[in-house]
Amino acid sequence: MSSTTLNSISFCTLFWIGLTCSATWSQEISQQSESRASEIVNNAIESGQIAGAVHIVSRNGEIIFLNEAGVRDIESGQPMDTDTLVRIYSMSKPITSVAAMVLYEQDKFDLDDPVLKFIPSFTNAMVWSTTEKSPVPPTRPMRVRDVFRHTTGYAYSGNGNRELEKAYSESEMKYREPQGMFPPDMSIEEAAEALSRIPAHHHPGERFTYGFSTDLLGRLIEVWSGKTLAEQLQESIFDPLEMRDTSFSVSPEKQNRFASCHTHVADKLAIADKAVTSPYLEEFAFLSGGGGLVSTASDYAKFCDMLVNGGQRDGVRILKEETQQLMFTDQLEGAAGDFRFGLGFAINDIVVGTGVSQHSVKQYSWGGYASTDFRVVPEMNLYQIFIRQHIPSSHQLANQAFDIIYKGVNLDEQQDRVSSMQMWPGWLGPNRDGWVSGFKAPEDWPDQLSQSWSVEVGTGYGTPLVVNDRIYQHARQGEDEVLWCLNRQTGKPLWRRSIPTPFTIGGGAQKHGKGPKSNPFYMDEKVFTLGITGVLSAWDAENGDLIWQRDESEVFGTNQPYWGVSTSPIADENALFVHFGNDERGSLYAISLDQGENIWTYGSDGTSYSSPLLVELQGVEQLVEWNHRALVGIDVATGQHLWEFPFPHVGSDQNMPTPVFENGRFILGGENRGIHSLKPERTKNGQWSVHSEWHQKAVALDMSSAVINDGLLFGFSHYKQGQLFCLDPETGEILWTSPGRTGENVAFLSIPEHVIALVNTGELRLIEATGEEYRPVRSWNVSQSETWAAPALLSDGVLIKNANTIAFWSFSDVSPRDSTTTSQ
């Protein structure tokens, strides 16, 4: 079967996995993500890229996604499923590492014990010196910790070093043909002795080197336990977890479930190791803890279930929680390179979810030579397993499927909290990404929208704020900037406050008026407004009282860029962040919410028209802004400069759109300068660098800010007199463009399966969030005048701010009511 929902999973399959069926499983992952995860696998099968695959996703003890696709053998045509026996190769390593830590809890060893204490032949171990061109003594003895974390210096071969290649070959410490599928022809006791005679590639602890380390750990397990590795794994892991199909060989009664391993010959699928004749039908002398196990997706799910539950499963404890946490702690501190690895697991920060609930979590993982992979995220009680049988290894398909699922995971608690509060606190919403959390689309989108009420509030481009039953709108009437508070249901004004704000717009932008163009921000029962001249005000959200005000014109002279302030402030629970200044010079300020006092200031760069983001990047809370000169990352707590990417205002090409943050990268588009993907990364020494992933020149962002929906980027390019586009944020590839002559600007919002686009002409478009082609679903006329302010989407309709009014348009089919209110 190509894709399986829980309703059609057999009871037998669920029994093997040992998990329960969730009747509401589809709510855990967006339907689009589930479809895309299945689609990429099915396409790979149909194109002859792979023979078959199994993808399991579990969360909170329930299977929330299962795809069994293709065949286990291209000649027999037997289906690939969760009970198919497969060679897991290096996915054996985490199992072996856990088994070793079971003995650690029994005080059989300490992590910093020298290996020679247990295998005396390593007393004479040597290291190859690239300067001496000969073996030299190690700077220190190899420790057990080195064996777990692959810092022994022992690889799978000489890695191109002629002398070491000769040493590995002469000792027969190499995986055998075809294509290195089978282990050395000796016991692991003999292998440990042989390894001790081969010079290591480097001194112990210097760096991560992938190789025979976990096989050496397997031999240590035999020494510590007094049993064979197979016996100890059975006793400490397989029996307690009821992993009945995991072993070092395929027994006769299970051979009909064993998959063949495939490869490509002349660009066509072929069989590299036929199941019915495979050497795996008999146990190898070399019990490879690093790569010798055979298992099933069902069995490995039990192992992962134990990991996401703190070392226990169904009341059976394998490891203490503190022991597992030790295994999940980076052990490569002090070693060369940026890779993070614990005691048997790779460690990565990943981004899950989308929109307001998107956040970073820790992932622990590894993969196998025959293209098998697993990922565990304990803080979400979530794991993924992707199984296929193909050499040489390729993990791209698994990574794509994993990433689709991570982005599609619904984080309901956070979503419901924001949705129930009807909260739209500022520019592009709670997470400044345009995602409307908790929105439930009508069963049938209406052909027309009905206007429930409208209020004349004045000019300006600020988005309406929504806080429970109140709406806040910043606007201009005459020479005053005004802040309105309206009743959400009726539009009735509750209060109005004004500040005299005379302003002369710079040449070339008179049609855009005198603002305000910055969007207000709600936080801590206050509304913060940033006027067109750079005056920052804090207002009591309940009664409209002015709490404090800041005007930095004495510091910078002119306190606005040429066309007036457009950047929108942002806040967390500790501070409000805003960039004061002009085109030539300015500073980023962190200001206390209650008193309006400086917490810290940063830099001297001029301001821009772009708005900052608050993100978590590799465990560091950062404020990221695109100022007049560069995209910069600043430590939120201290104001310390972390990283930057120069991308200056050039001539009339302004820095205007808000950057998009997606999966650790920033997507940045500039007027007539295309779109860039930038990935800041922290190195081992704590410094940051920025990697440019791609630069797409065929489209660009002028004033419009793009949004992410279901892993795709949707934006508006000013080329061809305005056209919408969709591109793949992983590669920068343009997936589609709409016809040109759309307009001058589009403001976007994202909802499940759709993108909402408000064109400056007053047209509101509903577009399917797909990368296949431009698919408009509905188009509504919501204004006779221009609409440059971003809309705010509510559960039952949408707020539209046009040239002078704010209006609520309902999704219901009721007739429009005459409830227009004229401001006093």
C-alpha cells in the first residue's frame, strides 16, 4: 500500500509496535504535510529511484503517520511493510551504546577509564604522525569515552593515507565486497587485537573520526559482561523491549520477511544482496555492534519509544533518566569541528511547527549504510523512523520526509491558547511570520464577503491590532497621529488619543502620505506606537492614558529616514526593541516596558524601513534586524553583536521587507536585488559565521514581506509590474509565478492549506498553498480605495484598513449591515 492511515492499520501491526491507535491522528499533522511526505516517497518509487520504504511517526505513544510503500524485492514484488526485516547497519550503534550504558549503571566501568585496562593490547597503541611520516606514541591513552564518541582515531580504512590503507588491508580490518556490505572475517575479540596494531589516524580525543569505534565498544561489552555481545544485547535490550526481530542474523522462519538490498547499475535498480542467498542468513563471526544488526521498523520503534520516554517503555526501565541525559549531552567539547555527538547519538537543533508555535527543539539521531534513519525528540515525545534498503547510502529522501513532518506537526496547546485569546499583537502576528494560528476555514468559502461595519479612522499603513474583544488602530487625522480603541464586534470607538505630528514626506513618495507607516505593538497591557517622525509612545491599553514617551531627535538630529519611520517595534516580556535614527546613523535600543528606560543600545548603523524579528537560533535568543547596512543578529539579553551579513541600501533600492525566518535560515529580499538565503551558524569557539545558501535573481521583494506555508515561501515580486510567486526555501527554486500586472504591493497571511493576499488595489485573494502551480481559490473586492496596510484575520472574518477606514468583512452569508461610523 502506498500510504496508510491509522484507521486501516492492522491490529497486528499496532501490536508489534506496541502503541495505541489514535482516533484523531490526522489532527497531529497537517493533511498537506502527510500527503507531501507520502508523495515524495511514492514519486521516488515510480521513478525507479528506490524499491520501497517505510516511514513511521509517533507522538505521545501513538502512531500519527505511517507510510508503507513499494516492495522489499524488485524481483519478487513482495510488499515493504513495518515487519520487513532489514539491515540497519549503523543504526546498530545507538543500541550497542545503550547496552554499554546499562553496564555503566552496574559500575562495570567509568567513562574516563583507559581502554587498555580492559583490552591490554592497546598498551602498545600508536598514532600515525603526518609530520614524522611514521607511528608515534599517543599523547594520552584512549579512554572509554573516546570509544562512545568516535574520537579514538580509528576509521573504517586508511582514508587515503597509503601507509594506513596498507595496515588496514594487511590486518583484514575492512568491510568486504560487494560495496563493503559484509564485516571482516574474524571475531570482535580478534578485531580488537588487530585494531590495536593499526596506528590511529590522530591522537585520542582530537576529533570525531567515524569507524570501528562502536565495534570496539561491542568487544568491551563482552569483557565487562562476561557474555557474547549477542547474549548481552538480548538480555539487556531486546528481551525487555520485546524486540523479537532484532538480531545478528535472519533465522529460517523469518527469511520470507527479509528484504533484498538494492543498488543502481547503469541508472537502473538492481539487487546487491539477494534476500534468499544473503550471508545474513547465517551469523557472522564478527558480531558488529557498529553495523551488524538486522531489525524491523516495528522493532526499532520500540527502541525509539524507550528513548523518548526517558529510558523506559511500558513500565520496563532500560536506563535511568540521568544516564540517558548523559548520552544526549554533547561529548565533543574540546574536539576539532562543529559536529555535536553524545554517547552514541548525533545532536541537532531543529525547528518544528510553523507560525506562532514554531520553535527549536533538540533532536537525537543516526542512520545506517543501507539508507535507514531515525530521529527522536524527547521533549515532544516524538520519533520518526525511515527504513529502506539501498546502497551506497543516501539519506536525502529520509531527511526531506522528516522535515515535512516536523513542519506539519500541530502544536495544539500553543495554538488554542493564542486562538482563544483572539490575539493579533502587531505586524505579521504573534510570531511576526503572518501565520494565523487556530484558524478554522469555512466549510465553503463564500463567493462574496459581507461588510459588518466600518469606521473612519484616518490615513496610515499600520495593521489593526486585536486583543480579545478590542481593536487598536494607529492612524493620522490632519496634523495629528491618533490611536483608536474599538469594540471588535461592532466597531464602536471606546476611546481615541492624539499627538500633534507635523511631517513633510520626502520627494517621490507623496502618494503614500504622511503615515503613520510603522505598526503598533501590544505587550504587557500596553500599546506601543512609533510615529512617522520617530516618536515612541507607550499607552495604557485599557483607558488610553499615555504612560511614557521617547524622542531621540536630540541624539540623532533627524530621527527618521528620508520617507519617514516604517520599521515596527517588537517586544518580549522584558523589553521593547526599536531602531532610532536616520539613514546615516542610528542605534538599536532595548527599552524597559514600564518606564521606557534604556536596557542596552547597539551599534551606530542607520535605520531602515524593515522590521526586526525575535528568534531562537542554536539555543540563543536573538533579535535579528535588517538595518541600513546589514542583516545583523544581536543577543537579546545583552545587546552583544553575534553575526552580520552586509546587505546595504543602494541608491533608491531600499531595505524594506521583513526577513523570513525558516528552519534556521533567513530569507532576505531587496528591491532589484533578488532574494538570498542566509544561514548563521555558531562554531565550536562560540563565534558565529553566516553561510549564503542561494541567491535567486529572477524575483525580488520590494515593499512586500513574504510568508512560509507548509514549507514553501510565498511572496510578491515587483518585477513584471507585480506578480506573486512561490519558491522552495531549501533551494531557491521558483516553483511558480502568477501573471504580471497584479499591483504595487501585496500583504500576506498564512492559514492551513491557503495563503491570503491583500493587493493594494483592494482585492483580497485566497490562494492554495501549493508549489505545483498558481491556484487562486477566491477573489473578493474589500475596498474601493487602496489597501497598503496588512489585514488581520479573525475566526469569523477579516479586518481591512484602507485609505481612511477600518472595516470588518464577514465570511458568513448574511446581508451587509449599514453600520458605518464616522469618527468624531
